[in-house]
Amino acid sequence: MNKNLLLREKSYPKDPGVYFFKDADNVILYIGKAKNLKNRILSYFSSNEEKVIDLLQQATDIEVITTHNEIEALFLEAQLIKKHQPPFNRLLKAGNPFVYIFISDEKVPTISMVRAKKKKGEYFGPFLTKTDASNVIYYLKKRFQLSICGKKIELGCLQYHINICAGSCRPDFDENFYKIRLQIARQILQHEYRQALDFLASEIKISNQDLNFERSQHLTMYHQHLAAIIETLQTLKTTKYTNITTFNADTQNTSNIDILSTLKKRLSLKKIPYTIDCFDISHMQSQSIVGSCVRFLDGKPDKKNFRHFIIKSIIEQNDYAALAEIVTRRYRKVENYPDLIIIDGGKGQLNATKHLAGPAEIISLAKREETIFFTDDRLPIILDIQKSSDRLILEIRDYAHHFAVSFHRKKQKLTPQ
């Protein structure tokens, strides 16, 4: 298991959405959905299920897309599985020891979760874990009032009065309307969203003709909700998922995580650089040498992890030694290392610090022609201001430079003349 996936728990959002397990070659292994992405992802690391352990052994990265709600995540998951055909999702289709959502073949059908196809009815899935299936069932039952309590109570059970039980406990149970709602759930589970909209529109028309305005009002609410979700998904279809992104479902602009995915390719990095540190040195006529380190998390300044340094090991200008000192001081603890380190300078500055990078990848950025240098035999790259990934590198470098300069000026003001 890649422990870095667990250590990155603070970066996982608590929003609903879709998550992706990927291997070292950036291949998507498994796609799932969650009401709370952070809780769902972390639950994998405490699982004893053989298939989950196998997934974690192969996975080297987890990426997410956030959505407005759980049902949007459900729809988006289906679209992306169909597009990417992840191997673990395909394996689920071939086997039986997994979890299904089951709609029974009875006079009053019920919706439930099962582990094997033993009874007559319709099966949807399979799902990797019980949690995945139960979350979907919970949403459908709550949204469309599909629970059957099995009781007989004149005024209805407590669950009926809080709009969860379908009302089969009451003498006036509207079996027909229950089956209409169940049909909507069935079409959602089959990913027949347009058919569900057409079905709802037809039922609304019939209810209006029968002057059943209360039913019509409920159906209209379902229709509006489903239409809004489908509109959101149409927006999402315009986004390329070759590099999976982290963004809100109503965002059409390129996100910072999109840019980081592009940056990974641009610099031929081993993984997406979610955390990037940049080091710079500042001095005045070789005196009062100070250093700075700025950190960007998910493409944004993480100011609580910005650091200033007063150089202690030298008193005269020596950028190589000064950089080596502040890099050493910054990473006294292993958990402090980022995914990528940027050194403000050329090949010499990079050579002076590359042995201090630990598990992080490291590059340098020379101001002259804005050139990127690597630690191996790759040719330098001249940054292109037209590329969003390159602009991000320049932004990070400029942050480090201004942070160092401002600290140096502040220190000069405080120093007696």
C-alpha cells in the first residue's frame, strides 16, 4: 500500500463527488462515488476485504471530482466508468461475490441490497463495497419515498410522516404512485436519465388531466431536480478527463488541478505535484543574507507553510551554500517534503541542493530566459507564458522572490545603522 495516499488525507475534500484510484502509469484502476469523499477514501485503508487490499497495492494516486450532491456523483460515476472502463470496475461485472441493488418481482416491489442473484427481480451493480450500494439505496429511498415498513397503522408509521416510508402501512396506500416513483429509481439505476424525464413529464400530464394536483406537484419537483442534474452533467461532458480534475460541478474554467496535471506532463514528473515548494535567496551587497520558502497546495498559496530563514552558516554571499542551508533546515522532518521543489537559480544552484530533496522531485528555474533545469540529462525547458502550467511555475517563483525581498527589507529596517 502506498502510505503517501493515506498521509495526504488533509487534501481530500469532504464534499460529495467521484474518486479515482490510479497506478504508476496514470491508468485509472477504479472509479467510485461518495457522499463525503474524504470519509469514503479513508475507509479503504481500514478495509480487510481482499479486493480492496489488492486495489490499494496497485494504486499510487487518488484523484477526485467534487459535485453538488450525491446523486450528481452517481450519474457522473456511471458516465466515467463507461468512458474509461477501469479494470477493477470491469472485474466487478464478471464476478458474483459483490453487492447489488435489487428490485423484487412482487405485487408491491421493494428495493434492497443483496450479495447474490438468487431471487426473481432486477439487479443493478455490482458495487465494490456494501457502503457504495447502501449510499445509493439511502438516497433513492429518501428522495422518492420508497421504504416499505411492512406494518399496518391507520394513520401511518413515523417514517411515513417524515416522508421516508411509502405509506404501505396505511389503508389508503397509493400503490400506483409508489410504482411510478419506483420506475424513476429504476431508470436512474439504469442511467436512463432522459427516459426518466420523459416518463415524469408524461405522468405530470396525466395527473393534471385527472386533477390530481398534489401528485403533479411531487412529480414536478422530481422532474425539476432531475433536469438540473442532467444539465450539470452536460456541462461536465465538455471537460476532458484524460487528466482527472478536482472542481465543483458548475465550474467550467480550467481548475488548478487541471494545470497541475498538465505540469506533471510538461516536466515529466512521476506524479502530480499537489504540493510545491520554491526557495529563493535575498541579500544587499552580499550582506544580511536571508532566504524564503513558499508552498503552493493544489496550485494555490499555502501561506501557513511559508517560511523565512536568516542564514547562519555563512556571512558573505554564497548562494549555493545559502540554498543548501535553508533546504536542509526546511526538511528536518520527513513529512515536510512536498511533491516538487523549485530552486530559484540555474544548474549550479540545482547541483548544490539536489542531494537534499529527499523523496521530492527537484528542478531549478533560472531568471535568464526563464529556463527550467533538471537533475538528469534532460534538456532544459524555456517556459512559455502562453501555457497555464508555465505561468503557475513563474507565479510560484515570484511569490518566493517577493517573500524573500520583503523579509530582507523588514530585517534591514530593524537592524541598527
